[in-house]
Amino acid sequence: MSTATPDLPRSASVATRRSRFPLVRPAGYFSPDSDPAELKAFYDANGYLVMEDAFSPAEVAGLIDETTQICRGRRGEIQGSTPLPDTLTEDEVLRQFLCIHFPHKFSAPTKATLFNPATLKVLTSVVGPNVKCMQSMLFIKASGKPGQAWHQDEDYIPTRDRSLVGGWIALDRATIENGGLWVIPGSHKHGILWEQEWHGDRRFDCAEESRGFPYTDADAVPVEVEAGSVVFFNGYLLHRSLPNRAPQGRYRRSLVNHFMSCESYLPWNKPADGTPMAKVDYRDVVVVAGKDPFAYRGYADVAKPLLRGDGRSGCVSWSVANNKHLYSDEVAPGEPIVQPAPSVSSVN
């Protein structure tokens, strides 16, 4: 099944653009002065878009430095990580990490990205006037680190109105070589969350892989972007990344924030005793635009920064209790590697 992206209107294709990478780019790359209607039209049709020059070089440099401070443990505890000696070099420190969840809970520069003007322009165009954030993820992804198999973000963050949007901020130039994003344009339109299975593939981290969708890898397009760009994608869009194959010492750092409409409940935690599932609403959120109609319920401090496994010491299923996922090179000849199909998890 093939996919195609529509041509951009002339006003979008010639909008102000500072970056010069990639020199040849598909449709879907916009600048902060683009028409909001054009942003929404492309996003609705394709399930993603790129906002170039959303962050200045100085802002990117500050976030890269903040990444190092976080990994050195200078912003607070990261669940699942071990304190590192101060004598380690920056590269030795960064290579210990693939991804840290919820850095905005203890890092002011990271939290400030939620209110980036270009980001809010896209969000209020494609989601609506009232937007909240529930999650951030800091990917370090040094050379040799794995990617993540095909997946849809709503597998992990369920919204009631399909309003989930990922905002993927490139802190390094993201290329095919260093493990940038790939998307399948238009794959969000089915409105289906495809079943997930364990892949056993060392190219990918501990997250399961979506299967059974009517596309092949040939339908995917790489989204190569300059540092400071933000890739926005729909919660139902199929996307993945491959390993960082760049030379030693090269990184593909990115900060991913997840947003949704304030009008939607977020059933992201187990119901309290006596609470029906239909009324569950996770309240550890940050309102980034407009008003929250449920503000009277108050807000919570639930999530804590935590380390995401990269598979080096095995993978424990996020959704099946006490189920250890095994890679193909960890399985004896003749022993099956396929694990039971998981249920929806609350971690992305």
C-alpha cells in the first residue's frame, strides 16, 4: 500500500527558513511564520509535520548542556539509574543512557520547552485552544544505541478524543545515519491501534512492535531535520527509529513532549476504589495553552524521572507482570522468542 503527501501551498514552501538541512526535503516542513490553516491541513492529511527553527541555536545549546547535567545526576534522582563518578568524561556519562522519562519534573529548562511559541502555534492549530502536557522523554541515543520499532503513541498514552500529539525536539541534526525518525504518512487515518508483539530484534529497544497494519517499510519516509526543529505527530501515526549508526562519539539527542486537549480525560492510571474506568482522569499534567475545564479537580505530583531500559541487561515487559522479554541472541536454538501479545501499557 503506497502513501503520498500533498504538495504544500506556495506560501508554506517559501516561508522564512534559517536552516539549510536537509537541502532536499519532502512536503511537510514549515517555519514559525507559516499559516496555521496550512499547518492543520497538512497535519490532518498526513498525521505529522515539521516545524523548523522552533528553537534558536542558543536554546538548543542550553538544552544539550542541561542533558549532560541531568545525566550526571545534578538535577535529582533518576529512578532505575546508578549514581556515576564525577571523574567520568561527558561521553562516558552520556553513553550510560538511552532515554529518561519525565525530565520536566525536575528540570526547569526542559519544562520551559512546553511553552515554546512555535510549539504552541502548532498545538493550538491541530488540537485546539486548550492543551495540556502529561509526559516528556529525553533521548540521548549515542552511536550504537538502538532505535524503537514501529509503534503508535496512543498505545501508551490513551486519550478519550484521539487528541494525543508528540512534539519531538531535535537537539542534534537528525539523519538516517544517526537514527532519526521514520513515519508512515496517513497511517493515523485508520483510527486503529494495531496489536503489538515482542520483536526480539537488537536494532530496537525494549518497546514492543506494532504488527498487522496494511503498510510495508517501503511506505515510510525519513524525517531528517536540523537541530532546533520539532517533529509533531498524531498519536495514531505509525513511526519508528533505527539504531544510531554514526561514528563513535556522535549523538542523536532529542526531547519529546506529549500533549493533548484539556477537554479529554486521560485514563492513564488504575481507577481508585469505587471510581468507574470511564471517570479516570490522570491529573499530573501541565496546562500549556488556554483553560482546563477540569481545573477544579486540582493537580497531582505522581510521575518521577525514570530510566528507560535499552536492552543491554534484558527487557522486562511493560505490560505483562514478571514477563522477561528475550532478544533472539539470548534464546537457545529451537526455543521460541515470541512472547504473549501484551495489553496496553502506560509507559512510552
